[in-house]
Amino acid sequence: MLQTFFPYQLAVTAEAFSRHLVEVYQHDYGFSREEWRFLFLLAGEESLSSLDLARRSSMDRVQVSRAASRLEQKGLIRRTVSLQDRRLRIYSCTPKGRALFEEAYPRVAARAEAILGRLSPEERAALELGLNALLNAARADAVAATDADRDAAE
């Protein structure tokens, strides 16, 4: 029964795929999963707030803070306090952090592509379409649940 439960199948598949990527960014570059996600999100931006990082990833604020601390200790990011909201931290990559990401990313992407390349073009298109549809459905459900909670509180 568990093997046919979709959330279980999705979690097992995501973990199996992710393990192949971890072999590159953790083994070769010493990044934890959270550190890699953090750097991945930050490398394409000038800077991001702690709230933006939490929203754009599956990490909660504690995971963001811990990953930031480790990356800061490694000299890969800078952390400052937001001038608009002192509760928020603003993060940016250091030149060293950006250079290391630019070195690691092609290798991680190549590993992902090696796996995805085993799919036919039709399977890959269907997977991308299905993932987008699932994400949109989950987001719509979250909005509906928030609206229902708000209506119940009024």
C-alpha cells in the first residue's frame, strides 16, 4: 500500500535523484544540502533576505540561519542586518562564494542531466508538465486553505 501512495513515491524519487547530486556538491565541495540550496538561490541574485530565501526554498528559517552561519564561516557569503526591518538578515555571495558556485554548478547540472537524459523527450516533457501542475495545485490549495482559515476566524 505504501509503495503506491503518491506522496511516498514522490519523496522516494526526489531523494534518489538528490542523492546523485549530493555526491557532487557534498563529496567534492563539502556543502550540505541546505548550504547548496542556499548558495544556489543566492548565486543568481545580488542579495536576498532571510525571508526570501525561506520562501524560495523548502528550508525553514532555522535551516536558513544554520546554512548561512556555515557559509559565512567558510567566507562564501556576507550577512548584514536589513535597514528596513532589523529582524531580517540580508545575504550576498562573496567573490569566493560566487566563484566556488560557478565551479560546482556545471558539475551538479551535468549529473542531473545524466539522469534526466535517460528519459525520452516525451517522458521528460511529461515529467516537467506534471511537476509544474502538481506545484501549481499545491500552491492553489495552500491559498484556499489560508482563505478558509481567514474566513473561519472572521
